Amino acid sequence: MYTSVRKLISFIVLGSLVVISATSCTFLKMDVKPKEGYEEKFITGNEKSDNKIVLLPIQGLIMDPGERDNPYVFSPRKIQELLHIISRDKTIKAVILEINSPGGGVTASDIIYRYLKEFKKAHPTIPVLCLMKDTATSGAYYIAMASDYIIAHPTSITGSIGVISIFFSGEDLIKWAKIDVVVLKSGKSKDSGSFFRRMAPEEKEIFQKVIDEMYKGFVDIVAEGRQSHLTRQQILALADGRIFTGKEAYENKLVDALGYLEDAVNKA
């Protein structure tokens, strides 16, 4: 069985490639090397099998840009390169996204989602499944919506459908420290969200509008991905930022099944 230990960094904001034979449990690992390109390592099973399932780990913070060899970051560039490799292998039968991520940047999550949708459009005969590991929240759940079938471990943590932005104000601290801050700006809103002063009500409205727009986009993606299972109103009732265990996500139809790697392989 393919196993790996993953260390995730918690972050407040929205690899490698393993190939499994669908019939003889062949395991191949393809690591992304920053200077050497790609290295494919045979693990076990029938090395010459022509019936493969790709296990594509999405782990760590979803950010762009990200260092290609950074184990704590998964970037759009990384999945773009991996999908390019998969596209050239005519023996691939299916792709399993093995997600273990707390999410990350809104834009990076959306780009990865789009890359996966484009891959599916170009390869309609290759199903894309999702297997949630410890964590698949926020932007990671966003990415999961690109898959055809979602399996969560009973103890997975998923959901957290929403967008958050946090601002700190050090205005009182600066006054207490008697620090003189001079801000030169081209317009009244140029320093909106600045640490050096409190946010004005009209500025809060501007930022809230941005958050609301991004949230609507997130709900749109979930509505498209779960359209066979949930209405938009049902999704909105669940999309308040809360997290769900895998079992709760299954009961609320946010995922298709509970299971493990072997279940994903059998489904593929």
C-alpha cells in the first residue's frame, strides 16, 4: 500500500506522481526535481502493466508561486506539469487526486481547478476521482469540485466553504509609542486596510463586496460540482464556513462516498 507522512502548515486563507496498475497494484512514484526534471521510481507490482491509475497527491498550502520542490506548497505550476506528463502516457486509465490540504489562495485554487477541468475536457475517457485524506478544506474542497467522484475518509476534515480576509489595526499602539507615520498616497482609498489606522466604514464595505463576490464564485463552483446532489439553496445552508468530518460531509451530500485508497482504485 502506498503511504506517506505529510506535515501541513495551518494558514488562514481560502508533487509527486504515483502510478498504480488497475489490475495488478503496480506502484510507481514520479518525483518533481527542481533541476533534474522528473524521476519515476517503480515500487511494486507489474512494472509493465498497460492499465494504470495515476495517484496525484495535492498536499500543503495551495499557493502561487510555489517552489516546485517545496513539500509544504502545492502550486498551479506543479499540477500543470504533472497533468502534462499524464497527458502523454497513453496507458493511463484514471486519475485519483489524493488531497491533503487546508486550502490556500483563492486565485491559485481557481487556476488548479481550471487546469483539471481543461484536462478532463481534453481527455473525456479518463475519469478524475478525488480521495480526501486528513484535510481537504476551503480551496482544497474548491479543487475537489473538478473531480467526477469524491471519496472521503470517515475522519477527513472538509468543507469550510467560504472566504476570509483579516486586517489588523495598530493605530492605538502607534499612538502609545508616539510614532509619527506619514503616508503619501494618490487617492483616499490607496491605503485601505493599512495597519497604521482603523478602517473606515466605507472601506469595510469595499472589502466586504470583494469577499462577497469571491464567495459567490465559490458557491457557483460547488453548485456546478454537486448539481446532481444538492440545490443551490441547500449548498448555501452549508456554505457558512463550517468544517465537516468525512461522515458529516457524506450525510450532507458534499462528497459521494466514504472509503479509502483501495475503494478509489476499485471505483476508477
